[in-house]
Amino acid sequence: MQDYFSPTYQRHHKNKLKSKKLKTILLHVGLFLFTFITVTFAGAFWTTGQIGPYTFDSLALGLPYAFAILFIISCHEFGHYFAARHHKVDSTLPFFIPFPPIPYFINFGTMGAVIKTKSPIFTKKEMFDIGVAGPIAGFIATLAVLIYGFVNVPGEQYILHIHPDFFSADFGKGGMGLIFGDNLLFVFLKWVFVNPADFFPPMSEIYHYPYLCAGWFGLFITAMNMIPIGQLDGGHISYTLFGENKSYTIASIAFILLLISGVFGFVDALLLEMNLNFLWSGWLIWAMILYFIIKIKHPPIPDYSPLDTKRKILGYLSFFIFIISFSPAPIYGL
């Protein structure tokens, strides 16, 4: 029979825990470093417009994008992490998710990051604080990156170095193009910081500008996470703000709208080829992920007390952030 109180067993148990902790830390560090590599390659692709192979000089051009995107994602996930720690909810450090660059495939070098709570959440206050901290922190980081990008747009020579024929009448004709969709915040920041008399790249060229590209991507992932469905951040906030029944109704309506948007975007892009560019086929894929993996309904929490006024205001503010960050057609072709 094992003597659990013997010094030998205690030493063995402590060594086992230390080894497990070390392996976990190495996993987090390894995923972060791998993600740093993949976002650097993605940054080189977006900035230069070249598929590769890359020299060290061209990879260096991808570093501003890499640092900006990792800053945004880290702020988002550590917002969740520190909120969980504040409420003494046991959670992991962020697991960064690398996405290796694939030629001719649109990707940003990462699929974001996640933390995993390892102990139950029993109150709405805890769930709300953990859920809202990520989007708020990530949005503030994104806003800082975007403002820096808007006030530091390089001159015309920058885009001419990438596209020597940019200002010619035939530029872009007969080729495939990619356009990032506008959203309310992007339009507002452009109105505030850009002098109409100065050159500013069209949305079909924004991805060549690392801080604008990373900031746009930050708004994109903020909007995707803030959709009020299931265990997305928006789902957590909606559940704690409106209650189980109302939040499920909101989630169902949001899912139906997302599904319809995806279907119409798919039909327009691949079948009708009308190029309306108002809805996006990618919402169909996201809707399927939400339905089969994340689920539509939020798991119940054994707490029926309402949130306090400060948290309610912060909840409504988070959904305002969702509205100004959301683009019905975030990515489409010319």
C-alpha cells in the first residue's frame, strides 16, 4: 500500500509536479515562438506582396506587423487571464495558435490565442469580468496600433516601391485583387487623422501597411469574438447581461443572420458572380464552427443575481465596440 505521507513519496510527487509545470511552460513558450515565426512570414507576405522565398531583409519587413499583431492578441488574452486570476479562477496562460503561411491562401499567420479555465465559474460577476476583459484590453491595444498607423502612413514612394505602376490607368486590370472591408471605426479614424489632400492607400492596398493591417485584423477578431453566441466573449457578456432565456434568443437571431449572410455571400461570390461585396461567404464557415463546436446556447451558471450598474454600462460599451468594429464583408475580391 502506498504511503502518501512518506518523505520519499512527497519528493517524488513534488518532482512530478515540477516536471509537469516545466513541460506546460515550454509548451506555451514554444507555441508563442512558433507563432512569432509564422506571423513574421505573414507580415513579409502582406508588406511586400511577395509569396517567397524570403531573404532576411524581406523577413525583417514583416517584423512591425508581427510585433503589432502579437501585442494585440497578447493584450486580449492576458485581459482574460488577469481577470480570472483576480477572481481566483484557475486558468492557463495563453496558448498562441500559429498558422503556417500557405501560398495563395489568405492568412494572417495566426488563429489568435486562447486560455483555458481549469476551475468552475459560479457567479455571473466572475463570468462577465473574465469575458469582457479580453475584448476591452484587445480593443484598446488595437486602437493604439491603428492610431499609430494612421499618423505614420508613408508617402507615395512606399507603394510605388511595391507597385511601380500603381498610378497608371491600367493598374490592377486583368488581375486578382483583394480588398479589406471598411468598418465604422476605420472610417472614423481616417476622417480624424488623414488629411484629404495627402495620399492615403485605398482599402485594396491597406495590407501593405503593417500597422494598418494589424489594426484592421485586430478589429476583425474583436468583432468575431464579440458576436453574442455561445461561449464566445460576446456570448459570455450577453448571458450575464440579459439572462439565460434572452441571451439564447439573441444568440439564435445572431446565428441566423450570420448563416444568411454567409449563404448569400457564398451564392454571390461563387454562383451569381454579381460582386455585390456586401456580405461575406466566410460567415458561413464561422456559423458552422459556432453551431457544431462552440455551440449556440451558453452553458448555465447557478447564479440568478443581476449585474451591478457599472458592469451593465461596461457590457453595453463592449457591444458598441462590436458594432463599430464589425464589417459585413471584411474580405472580398475586385
